[in-house]
Amino acid sequence: MSTVIVKTMARAVLIVAILFSIYLLLNGANVPGGGFVGGVLFVCAIALVYVAYGMKYINNRLKPDYLSWVAYGLLFASITAIAPMIVNHNYFRSAFTHYHLEIFGIHIGEIELLSSMFFDIGVYFTVIGALLFILTNIASDKIKETDESESDRADLLGESEDFSLKPKAPVKTGATNVTADITANMTANTAANTVANTEEFK
Amino acid sequence: MVFHLLYSTYQLEKHGVITLDPFYFIALIVLLPFVMTLAVPFAYKLMKEKVGWFAAAIAAVCFLLIASMVPSIMDGNNPAGAVSWIPSLSVNLAFYADGLAVLLGLIVSFIGILILSYSNKYLSKDEDLVRYYQYLLVFMGSMFGVAFSDNLIQLFIFWELTSISSFMLIGYYRKTKESIYGATKALLITGGAGLFMFVGFMCLFAITGTYGISEMLTNPEMLAAIKESPLFTITLILILIGALAKSAQGPFFIWLPNAMEAPTPVSAFLHSATMVKAGVFLVARLHPMFSGTTDWFVLVAGLGLITMIGAGFLALKQTDLKAILAFSTISQLAYLMTMFGFTTYAEPGIGVSAAVFHLLNHATFKACLFLLVGIIAHELHTRDIRKMGGLRKEMPITFVLMVIAAAAMAGIPPLNGYLSKELFYESSVHMAEALGGGIAYLIPVLAVIGGVLTFAYSFRLILKIFTGKRTEDPDVPKHVHDPSWVMLAPPAILAVLIVVIGLVPTPFVEALVQPAVNAILPGAEHLHVALWHGITPAFIMTIITFALGILLYTQYDRIAAWQVRFNEKHPKISLNYVYNTMVDNAFRFGATFGRMLQKGSPRRYVGIMLAFIIFMVAIPLGFALATGQPIFSTNLIFKIAISEMILFILIVLAAWGASVLPRYVPMILASSALGFFVALLYAYLKAPDLAMTQLCVETLSTIMFLLVIMKLRTKEAIRPETNKVRLRNAFIALCAASALFLLLMGADLFPAFESFSHYFMDKGVELTGGKNIVNVIVVDFRGYDTIGEISVLSIAALAIYNLIQSRTKKDGVSVDADADAASKTAVPGNFVPSCPIPGAPVGGNQVLGHVPCEDVTIHQNGDKPTMSVDEKSVNSHLDEGFSNTIREEKK
């Protein structure tokens, strides 16, 4: 999986995906989207980078303290829920307002500010934190003593060496065999590439 | 509300206490300890081991605030106020201060000041002081909440908070088995009984239609309605269960002796002076609703008398100082209960007045006794009374204080215990006369027996510890001395109070007792307390008590020895035996049931869930078939476009692939393909939000699935089961599918609820400003749900983290130890945690499961030896190994 193409694409897609996830978050009130899906998309983008580069690459760039993202997200969401009570409204009361944007007297658009969007931001960070926390924990689970990130990704597409081990039950014919064959072919083709490329990108 | 509270405190500084709105003033008292809990860690950073003074200062502030209400309460005003919380259910945040609440509040805060100061020296520097003072402050706030609540639901919440803080404090020494046992016992009994009380409150609501306490108490119609209601007896019993368990009365007393595992200041605070008074407080609080009936007299006074004598008798055999005090607390609280029960028929007032007065007196002398016992245990490093003796010369101040406190408990004039005990005797005589004499004179006789027992164990505390010979025991230090003033001052203050109340009772009665009596029993006689009333029946009873008490003391050892022998002979005749059996059986049942369900195989769980679905559909289906009702809706229209058809076929294909593919990776890919097709279906059905979310979630879950599978290194075939098992699985799957199909087909037969989605659509833009209805519902209309969901997500993340961490630790060792063989071991089926190979060296930690050698076969596969393990064997040994691991961790 760690081919040059994937690595290059991952970087490009990462930026687009993150921008789109922020777009989803901010525009959720009016077009499809919202904090939850935005957060999941963000984590998907990170997962793509993980598949291409490995966990170390991410941990070197993002502070791997995702649990505090969860905490701050929850705190933020709770505060936005409680905030109306300070000015004697009900719990979770929301408010919104519109702003006209003008430059040199020319109307160029309208901005809508929703208090519920702040709540959505809390959701966004909680989702990102929780999912990244799960992802990184599973990914950096040190069961093997080999270099985990490399062999992990090799395994992801079935590139590991002992995949040829015969299953106990006889393999059925048909679709099953096709898949197995594809996997086997890919194993053979990419195994050499993987090693070369990873060396290069380290 | 928060804003108002801040404003109120501002007002407090500006104008002084009186101008405050009563609601915010009382709310301030109740919430101050809770809020200050957050400040304890910061105070600890500044003050280190002296942080107890900070907590004591908070208690002092509360004391002053409550005391400032006394003048207005004496004038007959009852400050009260409420803000609505759940008005539709009559649940409000309501506070109410009357004489009774103020009395309890003053006792709690005053004893709190002394206890928190005393703790400064009692606890050593190395202990977790922050936790200790936080729990104590939470407890204090909850007690204020119980005292000042004007709503039964709110009272219940604070009530259970006291149970929880008591649980935390009893289990303060987390490592010892006894404190875990004691804490669990206290929580199970008081918390469990609290649930009965909760049902009792709901019965009251059913009768009166309100949860407001003062509303019920001040409305004569409601009081009459309660007494006439057919629910009366059951309501009374349910509420009494809660109150009796809290006050360790009747059969519920067994938790209190075990609660003595808490640090001694905690015992002095919670388990003698304040928390156990909550039950008595509730009985007093609800007195106007239930008193004046036979039920009330029989249940409250009857149980009280039995407990009083039983606990007093059991106190004789105790050898642990704190256990003696625990049983004496039970017995003294039973005095209070009895006196509240005495008010039924005649001369109302004497019983209640005596009870309230004794409530105050008992708090003073019992807290004092506990603090003194704490000093003795602190100096002697033991609480075994058999090892003590002759400490009079070494600890003179402690000795004097002990004489005062124990004599007050025994009822020796001129101390305060004498006064309230006289009243107790007087009320018992009145009660007997009111019942018409004859057999009713048994009541004063029982009262005297209770007094005699109290006299005997009180004097044992003085005589056995301080007089006689100094024992030569290796555990006891050779030289002891009075502790520093920090530990001596609190009991000394209490001892002074004991003497002062005894000599000049009138100001205390006027300021504290009489308002409380008026709150419980409006129109009660004014209480006159004096040391000398002339030769009354009560006085004669006191003389008899002293005489018999001295007599009993001479036989003390024989009675104690007889009790011990009896217990040894009949170990099953004890409430503790009943409790232990019940709890053990509950655990055993839970474990059996858990083992039945939790076999560690996800497939089994899915099977159980599907079977349940089938069950849930089969019953109404069978019923419909038997009665000849239609099971299908007749006006269903099937119209599926070709494009939809293709999508459905793809979905079915993917599902089929996921269930028949022979390896994990293709299987996961097939199942994620299924997910993508479903996303496509959502998009096709014009649900872009759902489709997008489904796509993202599916992508991520595929990656995670692959990660997990690769980490587990299970590359064996995944379908080792026989044809029989497969047939069974297929049958279950088919049945579940048909059940769901029938359910959907029949859904149209029933009238649908009125949909409220149009409300969201109509009002969405107007109320929230958002045009995307899905998002608006999630973050605005149903924001409450969402906040719950993200909390669940966070908890799930933590749970997964813990799972992985625990697995990594155990497996890590086994892999390192036998890296060559074990890392290649694969266990077929769903059993994934790597299991150690028998005979191979295993590190310090034990691993999950152990499998006997005969179940392991080694295949010579090229140059790499692989092993396979009999799955049945692994499963059967998994539980065992797992429970072993847990047991080890507990140690």
C-alpha cells in the first residue's frame, strides 16, 4: 500500500478532506453535514495517512494526546448547553443571528451565526478525539516485536508472508477463489515495492 | 440560577445576612460545602497537611450562617423558597428551614468543625488528605441538603448522597478487606433500603399529588387524606424501611458495626452524631403525617424498644472499643425512635420533646466518646479493650473527659444525658398510663432495662480502660501520654457543652429544642427541663436503673462470656449470617448467569440476540394465528424500480459474501462493501446526511476491522465448525430474518403514532435558524440526546483503551517469554487472545488461559513448527485462568 502514488495522493487528499470536514462542520445547519460526520471524515483522512505512512508519521505531527481532545470537546459541548442558564434561560436554549457582509457598501453575502453550531464544534472534537484515540491505540498495540508500522500495513492488504497457510476447511470455488487469487497476486507484486519504498521514505 | 446565587453572595457581603432571599440563603449553605470541594486540592497545595483547618473553616462558615437563622426561627418564621425543576412532576428545588432542620444543621456543622479540626492530627501526612476532606465536605453538604429539603425527591437525592459519601469514607482505607466489606455492606443496606423509601415517597405523591414536604405538613386536609388512605400502612412501612436502615434500627443494624472500619473521626461524625440521625430526622419530619395511629406506635416504638434492648445487650460482649460505641449508638438511636413513637395517644409533646432534646444530647456525648476512643487508639495502637487498663495516671485529661462523656451516656446527674433520660422515663410512664395500665407497664420496665444496659457498658468504658492494672501486652506501648491540644480540644469542647447543658438547660431548650418540637408537633406543651422535679416515677426509675446497673456490672464478664459461647454454638443464628448468605448467593447467581451468557464468542451473543428477536415476534404471531387475526396488511403496494432492484441484489450478494467467505480479510471487505451499498441506497432514497455519515463510518470501520484482524494474527480458517453447527446457525438466521420480515409486513396493521417530524420541519428555521433539518434535530431539538451520545462515545474509547492495555500487558509477557513458538500460535475460531504454551516459560504475570498438554498438537509445517489447540479445552480453561488473574489483581 505504501507506494509512491498512495503517499503522494494521501497528502493531497488529506488537505482536501480536512478542508471538507471543516466545511461540513460549519455548514451543517443548512446543507448536509454536521459535527459528527465532519469528525468522522477528519479521522478517515488521518487513517489514510496512517495507511500510507504509518503511525509514527502521524504521531510526530499531531500531538498524540487525543483523550484531551475528547475532554475539551465534551467540556465545550456542555458549556454551550449550560451557558443559557447563566442568563436565565432553559438548559440547551439556542439562539441565532444573521450578519450582512458588506464591502464598500456592496452586499456580498450573509453570515449566519448559530449558538447550536458551537455545540456542534464540541461534538466534532469529541468524535475526532475518541476515534483517533481508538485508532491509534489499536494501531500502536505492541503485540509483535517486529517494526510494527511497516508490517502492519503490509498485513492490511494481505502482504504478510504466511498468508499462504492453507485453511483447514477446503476453499469453495467461485467468488471466493477470485478474491483469494487477487490477494495473492497483489502480494507477489507489491511485496518488493513496499520494502523499497519504505526505505526511501524513511 | 447560578447568576442569582452569585448575586446573592454579593448581597451577603453588602447588606449582611438578613436581607437575603431565604431560598438563596439556604441554597448557599447547602451548596457551599459542595463547591468548596473543588477548592480542597488548591488549599492542599498551600497548606499541606494542615488542610483540615480549611475544611473546618468552611464548616464554621456554615455554622454561623445556620446560627444566624435561629432568632427568626424562634419567632416562629420559617424561611422557605423554591425554584421549579420539573414542575410537571411536582419536583422542585425547594428549601425550607424550620426548627428541626436548623437543629440538625447546627449539629452537623458544629460537630463538623470539631471533627475536621481533630482530623488534622489524627491522619498522618502520607495519607490521601484531599480525598478525605473532599468526601467529608460532600457529606456535610448532603446532610444540609437532607435537613433543609422541602421536596421529597430532592430529599431522596441528598439522602442517597449521604449514603454514597458514607460508602466512600468507610472504604477510605481502600486496601483492607474489612473496610471494603464494611463499605459495601453499608451501601447495600442503606442504599437498598433507600429505594424502598423512594417508593414510599411515590405512594405519598399518589395520595397527596405533591412532593412538597411543607405543603403536606401545613395542609390539614392532606394529613387527613394520608391517614385515611388505604395505602397508609404500606407507605409507612416503605418509608420506615429507609429511615430504619439509615439509623441502623431493627434488623438493619448490622451495617453499623462494620462501618467502624472508617477512620475514627469519620465514625464520630457520620456514624454516631449525624448521618445515622438522618433516619430519626425523617421519622420526625414525617411525624405529623403518620403519628396518632396504631401502626405508627407499633412499628416505631415497638421496633425501637426491641432494638434498644437488643443492641444494648449485644454491646456487652464487644471487645473492640469502637464496636461497643457502635452498638451503643444503635441502642441510643432506638431511644429516639421509641420516643417519637410514644406520641401517639396521650400527652403529645413529652415524647417528641424528649426525643429532640436527646437528639442534641446524644450528638454531644457520643461524638465526644468517639473522639476519645480515637485518641486512645491513636496512642495505644489498638482498640481491644481487653488490652487496656490503668491509663488514668498517664492520660489524666483524657480520663476526665471520658468520665464526663460516659457518665452523660449512662445518665448520671447533673449531665445532659440525665435530663433527657428522665424525660424518656417520664414519657414511657405517660405512655403506659395512656394505654390503660396493666400489661402496658411493660413499656417503662423495658425502658429501665435499656437504661441498665447503657449504664453497664458506659461504666465499662471508664473502669476497664482507666482504672485497674496496666496490662503487659507486647502490642501496647510502655508509655503513653495525652495527645496535643489539637486532638484534645474538640472532645474537651464537647465535654464542656455536656456539663453546661446539664446545668443550665433552659437557653438550649428555648433556642434549639422548642422550635424543633414546634415544627414536629405544633401545639405541643412547652418543655420545662430541670435537674430536680421532686420524687417522680421517673426519678424512682432512675434510682432503680443505677442500682441494677451496678449489679449488672458485677456480672459483666459472665454475660459477655455466655454471649460468645452462644455465638460459637449457633453461628447461624445471626443477621450477619443471613446477610452474608444473601450476598454470596447473589454473587454466585450473577457469576453463573454471567458464565452462561458470556462465553467470549461474539457469534454466540449475536445468536442470543437473534433468538430474542424471534421470541419477541413469535409470541404475538402465535397469538394472532390462534385467534384468527390477520398477520399481513392487505393494502401493501410493492413497487420497486429496476435501479433499486439492482442495488438490492448487490446488497444481498455482499451479505452473502460476508457470511460464506473463508478468510477474515475478504470477509471484512465483503461486509464493508455491504455498508457502501447501503450508503448508496441512502443516497438513492434522498438522504444525503445519512449516506455521507454511513460512507465515512464504513470507511473507518473497515480500516479498524482490518487493523484488529491483523493485530490478532488469526490467519487460520475461520469456519472450523461442523455441518451440524452450520445448520443450526443457518436456522437461527433464517428464523430471525423471517421474523423481521413478518414484523415489517405486519407493521401497517397498527395505527401509527402521530408523527411529530412535521413539527421539526415547520418550526426548524423559525426556532433554530438552520435549514438542514437533520442537523437541527441532532444539535438543537434533541441536543440532550447528542450530549449523551458523545459521552457514550468517549466512554467507549476509554473502554477500548483499557481492553487493549490489559491485553497488551498480559500477552506482551507471554510473547516475549516464548517468542519463537508462541507468536506463531493461532487458536482457531473466535478465541483470540494468545494462550501460552504449556511447558514454555512464562513471565511474572499470569496469562489468560492455561491449556493442558494433551489438548495441544504440534504440526511440523516445513521448517516452522506450529501448534494448534483444542478449542473446547481453551474455552473451558479460559474462565478459570481469567478468574485467577482477577483474583491476583485484587490481592
